[in-house]
Amino acid sequence: MTDRVLPTPTPETRHYWEGAKAGELRLQRCDKCSQAYFPPRPFCPECGSRDVSVFKASGKGTLHSYIINELGAPGLKPPFAVAIVQLEEGPRLLSNILECDQTPEALQLDMPLEVVFEKVTDDITLPQFRPAKEA
């Protein structure tokens, strides 16, 4: 049991949450204009087409922006970063940065990141990010 505020999967987001549970970051792409997008929805935000597909993303991105929350939130101890991650495929998503000091010195804009999956409950696994490991 957790006191953390958790998402409620819907039919439109089910593929995303099932992917996270399986250790995959899944996005959607428009089959008409090829635009990859997030958050999940049944139509392309670029051209409006409903001809969309789900695909497994690389899980790689960069740190676009962040704040360091010093106040805490249910289930999260301060300080923690709330970050906007620029995915390699194009979309941006909101996440936390793990396995890194939560300081401006450690959280450098444009730093390479990689997805990790945090199992919170049997039903919810959250895609989070950490500094990319060097290959």
C-alpha cells in the first residue's frame, strides 16, 4: 500500500500502463503524418487523424526543464525533481529523476537520461528517468 497519488488507467491510456508494467515505454505515432506524441489519445494532435499506432520508444531522452520540490507530496520525500523529459522520439513527458542528487549541480539541462520503471503497486508501474549510463 502506498500513500502516493497514482494514475487511473483508462481505455485510452491502457497501452501506456501495460507497457510500463512490462518494462516498456510505449508511445503513439500517427500513421498519416508520422508524428509521435504523448500523452496518449485516440487521435493525432497534429493532424487529427484517428489512424494511430502504439510503438515501443527507445527510453532515451534529455532533461528539458525541472523544479526541485522541497515541500514533499504524498508518498514522496523532499527534495525531489519534477522534470520535463524530451524524448528521443520527439514528445516531452513529466517525470521524476532518480539515482541522482536532487540539486542544480547534478541536474544539468540537456543531460542524457534513460527510462527506469518503478513498481509502485501490483497494478501501477511508473516510468521514471535517471542519468544515462555510459555505454
